Amino acid sequence: MAELVRFVLVGVGGTVTLDLWALLLARLFKVPPVNWRMVGRWIGNMPRGRFVHADMAKVGPIAGEAMIGWGAHYIIGIGYGLLLLMFWGSPWIARPTLLPPMIVSWVLLAAPYFIMMPGMGSGIAGSKTHRPNVTRMKSVIGHSVFGFGMYAAARAIAEVWPAT
């Protein structure tokens, strides 16, 4: 059970790191962060059988969409941390290295590129956005920051709560 908690914390640590990165970009460079309310709206429409939308901004709001979006953001981050448990397990959490969380982060770019962006009306890999290459690069950088955040969280956990 303790090992599972460690990996959950790794996912949360990566997600917090990504959120701090987004806050930094917004404050210093006026780069708009992901609108988790829109993600919540997208997810909130799924039980109604609506998985693909032409433009999420034109879809009517749903109750609790911000909470749904932020909750999904953290649940997905935790899921990524649990993938590290599945593929690298106890040896990795005892002595974390950078490559495994980066692999998870980069491989799972497929999710926003081929599921989330098309479902929210942005096209495959953001092809329908105003600047598709910028959209793609933001995703690559964001996932890389997230991967590094999972590594940093794992290193901190290994220091304060060593695996036995």
C-alpha cells in the first residue's frame, strides 16, 4: 500500500509542477493556460453521448465543469504516476531516474493529440487551432515539464520516505 501511495504522490507532484509552470508562463509571458473548465465541459457532455464537438466554447456550460476539469487533470496525472508503477515498479521508486517519467509523458502525448484535441474541436494534434505548431509545441513542453515534475517528486519522496 505504501508503494501505491508513493506513485500516486509522484503523479500529483508532476501535475503540480505542470500547474506551476503554466502559472509562470501566464504571469511572465501572458501565455494562456489550459482552460480546465472547457475540459470539464467536454467530459461532462460524455454521459450525454456527446464525445466530439466542433467548438467547445460554443457548447453550453454544465454544472461543475471547472471542478470536473481540474479533477480530471489530477486524476490523469495520478494515472500517469501509476503507469510508472506498472512498468518500472519498486526498483524505480527506490532509485528514480529521469528517463521513465519522460517516456511516459512523451508516449502519452497521443492522448491530447488524438483524443482530447479532436474531441474538443481543435483537430488532430491541434490542426484546427490558429497556430497548430505552437499548440503542439506547448503540449510537448507541458508533457516534458510534467515528466520532469514526476521525476523530481519521486526523488523527493525517495529522500523523505525511502522504499524498504
